[in-house]
Amino acid sequence: MNRLLMRKTGDAKFLSHLDLMRTMQRAFVRTGLKIKHTQGFNPHPYMSFALPLSVGVESLCELMDFELDEPLELACIPDSLNKKLPDGLFAVSAYKAENKFKNIKWLDIFCELYYDVGVPECAAAKIQNIFSKSAVVEKRTKRGTAQIDIFPLINAVKIECATEKMLSIYARISAQEPSLNPGLLIAAVNKYEKSLTPDFTKMERREIYDADLKVFR
């Protein structure tokens, strides 16, 4: 199996997971790269993404596995794709996959919390305190909603006052089994320190790791 490392930023962050799959399929077709398909009446391309990204979240470390119908020098693929990809999608590198997606355990997330009238006093310390102990929030599931404690799903977190109107959250959170949606970090702020609810937020996935905290590629 081959693997592609990508960035998804800017307007591309508004692409849903299905839209991203379709976009990549079309990009391969336009470059003349033939993706291998399954056999049968309804063939599907051998293409899959690790950790589907929530709409509105940027990422510097999207991973996509794919197979081609014929051998090709993988180092040439990113340049070919980047000529056909829309703004915000950028192929960084292509290589042979040696590790399975199921071995991903942690990911780094960077959040920016904006306050129109300025960051409230002691906000960084108060938010840091939220994540230093049990914090139960509501999570949407396929069966409805559930209450989960996000504290066990956070490996590390650091809050900083970056500017007069912006706080930053650097967090290493569980990527899967179970996963922690980074939006639940903001949900915890809304629940436990309502006065610190931001007027606007930005989120970016920065890196992914295995269980030993080694960068996953």
C-alpha cells in the first residue's frame, strides 16, 4: 500500500470527508494516475484516509492510503497532484506505508480562542484547571448523546495567552479507541467556565503519533 501525506488548510477545511474523497479521486484521474479498484458490479477505489477530519478543522498531517494499477515512482506523485488540487489541499510526500492506521493513538491539536473585547482576566489559568481533573461533557453518538469524561483522553495540554484577544490551547488527545473530538475541549470550557466561552475559535491538527508517542507515518 502507498501513502500520501497532505495538508488541508484555508477554504479546504470546509470540505467534508466524502467531498475530500471525491476531490482526491478526481485529482488522480486528471493527473493520469490510475487508482486500483475493487472487482464486481460496483467497484470502489483503493483509497482511504486516517482519522476523518471534522469540517472546519485544518490539518498539517492528513494521511491517505492508495493503490495504483501500475508501478510508479512515488516521489513524483505529489508534484503531479498539486497541479490539479484546489487551493488549500497540498500533497507533501508519497511513500510506501509500513504502519497500519489502527496503530495511531494520539494527535496534537492547536486551538485559538478569540474574544472580541479581550481575553478575560486569569482565563488561561482557569481553562488549564478545567483540563487538570475530571470534565464530563455531552458527546453526540450514532445512538443519540452520551456523557463522557474527557480527562482520561488528554495526554497533555498547555494554555497560553497569545495576544490581548486570543488564547491558544496546545493539546495531545486520544485519536481513536476512543477518540476525542477537539470540539469537546471548547464544550468543556463552555460548561465549566461559561464566562470564558470564546466568540470565535480556530482549530488545527498538527501531528499524529503511535502509542509510544512516535510520529506516525
